[in-house]
Amino acid sequence: MTLGQEIITIGLCALATMLTRFLPFLMFRADKPTPKYVRYLGKALPAAIFGMLVVYCLKNVNVFTGSHGLPELIAIALVVGLHLWKRNMLLSIGGGTVCYMLLVQWIF
Amino acid sequence: MSENTGKRNRSGAVKKALIAAFPKTIPIMMGFLFLGMSYGFYMKVSGFSFVYPLCMSLVIFGGSLEFVTVTMLLGSFAPVQTFLMALMIQARHLFYGIALLEKYKETGMKKAYLIFGMCDESFSINCATEVPENVDKGWFYFFVTVLNQFYWVAGATLGGLLGSVLTFNTEGLDFVMTAMFMVIFLEQWLKEKKHYTALIGVMVSAGCLLVFGADSFLIPTMICILCFLTAFRKPIEKAGGLL
């Protein structure tokens, strides 16, 4: 690729990204009332998306080969346990991550 | 005099928002510095100067697409394919936008940047956090967004400049992102009275992952989530409990 083609390629990626980010806000302007169906989606989507993002993070875990997803399972159980116990985001995330690192580096 | 007081109040409010926002972004600082550096390093070993990760993390600011773009840059020039591929990888932002429509109302001049910098992580924090009464919402969202982008750009650039400078074993550090999304999901779960939509999200994603595989399950997942939420709108709204 020439430098010009590289710039176009990167520019197109940026353009497509911005299109996906700005489109909802351009379609449903702040000065006009948002359609009821879209407002319903706005409220119903977050919980569903957070669920999707958790699955997305774990998409490459294979329960049939390698460590069978055990380090992930243990670390997630720790994250949930810590969070239910102390309700402190940094502690739950930090504790889970350190646990996962120890597991994949030393045990599995 | 009154103008000075006004200014002082304003800078006080900005500072307050920064102080409220920063702790929320600490896990992302860990994750983004690490992932950003891996990305910058990957570009470096693929033969690109640090200027590439610097510019790409500034104008695209989307982790998975930036990794894919490296492959595109190494291949032959295919603008249409590039554009469509980028649209598909980033399509989830459409969901984020719909979920943030109400929250980002009345954020004034900052709104354009809030939308420009809307990544998975900034979306999750801004969507899930209940900003305290005495903190300006607009500035809170702004600092979450700008700090997150700063971590990513800094990581990517450093990775491109320094390469493999990390001397301790970082294997598994990327789990910080999984842990963060898990905690945000859990927080949402504890806050809501009914869990229909959360369950739809998890089960549809898991089902699509099994059927379509890790590389291409996101688009079908989003379509199915939309169908389920639309089909069950009446019972879900009737059951109430939506935040």
C-alpha cells in the first residue's frame, strides 16, 4: 500500500466508527421527543448489553481443551464473591485479576 | 466580583467531577495501558512507526478494530471491504447510543466529544454509574471519556515507541477488562428488580456464540437481542423494574 492508500484505509475505519457512534444521536434529536419504542430500548438494552459484553470477553475460552476455562471460572467466582461481600469495585476487579494472573502463570 | 465567583464555582465543579470520575477509570487505566501497549508493539513488529498507533488510537479509538486494521494495512488496498468490516465490528455502538440518548441530553458543547469517544468501557461506566447529586453530570461523563481515551492513546504510543519494555510477566493482565464488565453486570443485576433483559442478553449471546463461533457472533447476537426485546416488550414493561 502507498501512504495515500494507508491514510484512506485508516480514514475509512474512523469514518465507519463515527457513523456507528453518531447515528442514534442524529436520528433522535434532543430537541424532539424520542419515540416511545426507542426510549423503551434505551432502558431495556443496558442490562442485556452488559451481559453480552461479559460473554464477549469470554468468547475465546474453550471448555473442552487446555485449562477447560477453569482459571476464568475461579477468577469470576472470586470477583462475584468479593463484590457481594464488600461491594467495592476496585477490590473486586483487582482481586479477580491478580487471582487470574497467578492461576494462568503458576498453576495452569 | 460576581464573574470571578462564577468562574471559581465553575472550576470547582469541574474539579469535583474529575475527582468523582478518576477512581471509576482506574481499572480501565490498567487494562488500556496494557492492551494499548500490546497493540502499539504489535504495530511496531508489523513494520509501522509509532505515528500509526498514535494517529489510529486518536481518530478510531476502538481496540478490536485497530487490531484488525493492522491486518488490513498489511494486505492490498480494499476500501469497500475495509469500510464494511469496520461498520460490522463497530455496530454495537448503535446500541450504546440508544442507551445513552437520555443521559447525554443537556451536556452542551461536550456532547460531540462524548459521542466521538464512546468506547465499550466509557459506555459501561457512564451508563451504570449514578452520578452523585452534587457532581455535574456532563463533566463527569466528559472526564470518564477523556481519561479512557488518554490511557489508550498513551499505551498505544508507548508500545510503538518502546516495544517489549515490560519486564514482568503480564500474562493474564487483560482479565482486568473481563472482571470490570462482570462487576458492572453484577451491579446492574443487584440494582434491578426484574432480570428479564439481563438474562436475554446473557442467554442470547451464549447461544449465538455456540452457533456462530467467536469471530462472528456479535452481529447475530445484537439482532436477536433486538428481536427478543421487541417481542417481549409488553410483558417486560408490564413487569416493570426497568431502571
